[in-house]
Amino acid sequence: MATQKEVADLAGVSFITVSRVVNNLGNVRPETKGKVERAIRELNYYPNRQAQALNNGLTHTLALVTPRMFDRPLFNNFYVMTLLSGVEMRGRELGWDVLMTTDFDQEGEFDFLRVWHQRKVDGLVFVGLRRFPSDQIREIEAKGIPCVSISDRIGSSAVSWVDTRNDEAAADAVRRLAALGHRHFAYLGVDLTQDYNPNFRDRELAVRAAVASLGLELDVIATSGVPTAGMEAPQVYLSMARKATAVISGNDSVAIEFMATTARAGWLCPRDYSIVGFDAEPAGRLCVPTLASYRQPLLEMGQSAVKLLVDQTTGARNTKITETFPLDFVAGDSLAPVPQS
Amino acid sequence: MATQKEVADLAGVSFITVSRVVNNLGNVRPETKGKVERAIRELNYYPNRQAQALNNGLTHTLALVTPRMFDRPLFNNFYVMTLLSGVEMRGRELGWDVLMTTDFDQEGEFDFLRVWHQRKVDGLVFVGLRRFPSDQIREIEAKGIPCVSISDRIGSSAVSWVDTRNDEAAADAVRRLAALGHRHFAYLGVDLTQDYNPNFRDRELAVRAAVASLGLELDVIATSGVPTAGMEAPQVYLSMARKATAVISGNDSVAIEFMATTARAGWLCPRDYSIVGFDAEPAGRLCVPTLASYRQPLLEMGQSAVKLLVDQTTGARNTKITETFPLDFVAGDSLAPVPQS
DNA sequence: CTGAAAGCGCTAACAC
DNA sequence: GTGTTAGCGCTTTCAG
């Protein structure tokens, strides 16, 4: 653990000169600089970030805040992890490190601001799959804590966000299925009154609107929360006398499970119904039939969020920015013309 | 951002008393302590970790080092993600935060020790899916950098590791399939001369040994590296005149893709062959047929690694510890008696 | 162009 | 029990 002073001694200069070289402040004669650089290399010197941070307040670290659910972190999840990849990639480019945290602590307290208070990070990126408590928003506003939200369009003027145009994609799904002759739709979602999830919310609302505007039929089946009569979505669907032929699922995981369960009951996709999901998870590509879906540019979203955050902490920008991305349709064999019965 | 001094002023004591209260050092009269605690609450004071770290050298942060592949982080991966969950959970319990990093930087340099040199973390947990360069091992030994490896049984006496008994599970798989009458095996792996992965390595070697000891037949098909004649594993298998009826796959992802590809070619599991994978990914549960597999206790492994690391940094233990976990068999419909042909 | 002095927020060692 | 002094490694004034 070489220190600045040791480098200075070896190079025969004062430690302040080392600081100048390390931080590229100019004002150093080339040959002095050369001596210092040689000493740095020889001692394998790295500036101590803790000490730097104590001076200028910058840790060059951000926290990625993700949901904790069922008493454990929700890392094991394609959506969150792809975002993390984007965050890490852009973070690296900009010289920032990423601290993984969850929104709740062990005891179920909402304390994700802790890492900022402790000065472990300069700012936070939220993966907003859950309602944001307004207490925290007020604190963020009051203290000017740099924050960017992904997926949840936080109302506060202090929080920038990036999101996708789920409404467009959901409307496209309805249109696409209607064009294949489908007249009876089902939407697999969550109980929005219980489980706030902005993605599911936007998708369900847009599906409702699009189906209604075409004058078609729609069953909405909640997956989580309190499922109808204690049954899970596939059971609810299978128990219906008149089954929708066009199923739109709030995400791919739900869709894949749905396909597997109905298949075991002898009700097959795409023979008996068509289905489309969201998020284009890799598992959907491996299904038989392959699952049609809408891809969010998660990698880009993660990268963009970091950019916004860094701009904000460095003062390059201090106004709220909002950014929306389109979703791409990913074709699959799970989409077919309505069965003639 | 209240400081210790501000709290002290408000409480009418000196800042050192605040420090004593915060760190529970005793030596403080209860009523003084009460005053200080009230001031802390009122000012919403958090100790500045940077400053603490500058004194005692402890950041209470660990780095989880995971592989970067194909120019991006490999976070989006069931295996890595479940480990991360375990690491985060135990970290929280012990008051440590987790910094996510990758083994290579943007330019392909092996610089995962950077975060330690910069004093951003107190130690490292490696997810060893890749050969560890011996340069780094030497540096770890020389500087006493606290490290724990997951899955790769690092030879150095300075690096503790946790791993699973893949050999046992692989032998069990062979035994199980042989008991179902299978005599011709295939193993789907990677090119071990090109792609070092300790899990795949242990599994392949054990399969080879077990099949040989029973005097049965084995085809080994590499998935990555340079696939035979430019074909991927399923194609290689399908192109064989005499196909193995018992397939053991190095992991579930490969197995799932294998099943999907052969199914499209009309070669069906379990009618035409049986298959078993490793890691018990959730996607395998949703396959038709469901995929038999062996589950590693990844959550526990992650937790255990953190425990070992923390013990090492706090000096509670300074000898190398190694720990192995058993794998659990997870039943699936992909296993059946050998087809009568 | 280079250096000396002060201080970031905190803790360890030593007084009182 | 409580306070004072020094110093962790670095950067930011301000002098020379």
C-alpha cells in the first residue's frame, strides 16, 4: 500500500507534485512528471479513493437499488440483471463502480438512502418495480440526492427517469393479434391495487384501451396478489368455458409458465390460442413454440441512467431529464391465426 | 450532511463523545448518551464511512468479481445471480455492502484488484469460471489481499474457496441413467483445452470415469470453443448415425437448447433419449418435458464465501478454509428407461 | 513550476 | 467520564 508520500520520496519531490501528476493538473515539468510516473509504477501506487473522497466528496461509486421480494434480493431476474449489465458497462466507461443494494433492509425498512448518507456512493439508480414511498422522495428533494429512476416515472422534479413506451407495444400486440382474426383477448397481469409495478400497469391499461377501441372482448387475469378463488392464472383461464384465443402476458416468465401449464392440460399454443409476452427473455426463444415478445432495450436503459446520474453529480446538468425508449417486436411461433372452430 | 462536530455542538459535548456513542465504546454516562442520541436523530446524522475507513482501514465493502465475456458482464446468468443473492444477503446481515465488478476491464486487462488497491473494498469474492492468472495469485499472496473463490479450487494457500462436489453428482447421473438401461452416453461440455471452467471440467472428468468404470460407451461433444466441423452440439449429435440414448449436459442452458433443437428435428426427449443437466435453472422446470438436473446450493455458497471473507478481514481466522457442498438431484420427465428399438 | 500549511470527518492514544 | 492532540491520505488554498 504505497502512499503519495512514499512515491514523492522515491521520486525526490514533494507529495503535492505527485498529486498533480496523478490528477493531471498540468503545472509540472515533463521530466519531473516522468520521475513521478516511474516511481508510481515502481511502487504500484494507487490513489486512496477514501482519502480523495474525504476532500472532494466524490466516491465515483453509484448504488443500483433493486427490489427485495419474498425476503430476498430479486437479482435472479433477467430484467434486473440486464439493467445491471448496462449500468456496469457505462459505469466502467466513466470510471464509476457499482454498489448493489436492495430497497428494503433485512428488517423490511426502506433504507436504501443509507449508502448515500454514509457517503459510500455519490448517487442512486433505482429499478422502480415498486411504489416509491413519498417520504424518501421528499428527502431526496430536500437534500438534493442525485437519483435516476428506471421504469417508474417519478413525479418529483428532482428525479430524472428513463422508461420504455410500453403503451405503444401493448397496443401493437392487440393490433397484431386482431389482424390475425382474434376477437377474444385475455391479459395476464398482477393485481394492480396490491402490487404496484409500472411496467405491468402501463401494459394492462394500454391493452384495455386498445381492445376496447376495437370493440373486442377482454378477460383480465391477475397472477399475483390474491388470485381468483385461490387459483393461479393458468387455472383460472383453463376453467373458463369460453377461452380467449389471444393471450397477452405482462411478461415472459408468466407467459412461459402459462404455456407449460396449459400444455400439460392438453390446451396447446398455437393450435388453441396465441400468446405474446414482454421483455424477450432468452428462455422464450427456447420454448416450443418460441414465444413472441416485445424487447425493451434494457442495456441501453441502464447505460442511459448512469449517464444521467453522472451528469447530475458532476454538475454537467441539473435539470430533470426524462427519456423513453421504444420496444422491439420479437417474432415467435406462439402467434398464429385464430383457430377455426 | 451532519458531521460529528455538529452533533456534538447540539448535544453540548465534545465530538469524541459522539464517536464513543456511535461506536458503543461504553465510558459514557447514560444521560450524556441520551443527549447525543437525541442530537443524532434530530440531525439525521450518519457516520461518514470514508472518514472512518481512512482511520481503521475498513470499508465494510466487498467486491464480487464475476466473469466478463463477449465484451460484456456475465451478470445475466442464473448461476452468477443466485450467488450474488447469497452474497448480498449475508453481507447485509454482517453490515457489509457489495460492489459488483468484473474480472476484465473494458480493454481486456485483468484488473479486478483495482478496487482493492483503491481501498474501495476490504476483500474480494471471486466467481471462478475462468482460469485465474498466476500473476494475480502472487500479488494476492504477497500483499495479503483477502480473497475467497467460489467454484475454482485455487491452489494458493492464501485463498480460501467453497465449491460443490460435482464429481459425486456426475457419477450419480451416470449411475441413474445406467439403472434405466442406458448403455450409450453423450456428454455436452465445452472444449476444456480452450475454455477453462471448473464446473464443466469436474463434471466431464467424472462422467468419463463413471462411464468407463461401467464399461459403457461415451461421446463427448464440445459446445463452445471450436465446435466440430463448425456445428453446434445438437447438430453434431443429430448427425451421428448411432445416437447416445443418455445425454448428460454440462449445465441446464445447454440442455434446454439441446432439447429444443432436437425437438425441431423430430428427435424427442424422453421418447428417443433421456437427458440430465446441472444447476437446476428455473427454465428447466418449465420445459416440456421438465428437465432433470442437479442443484447446487448457490445461495448457501454465496453466503458461506462472505462469511469466510469477513472472518479473514477481521482477523477472526487467518488460515485457508475449504468447503464443499453436495448437489441435490432434481427429478424431471426428461429421464426415462432406454427406448426399445 | 513547486512547496508549505490547513483541513476533509473520523478514531486512537493519551491526558485530566 | 470526558476532552485534547495527533494523524489516516489526500486536495485545496496560498506562497515562493
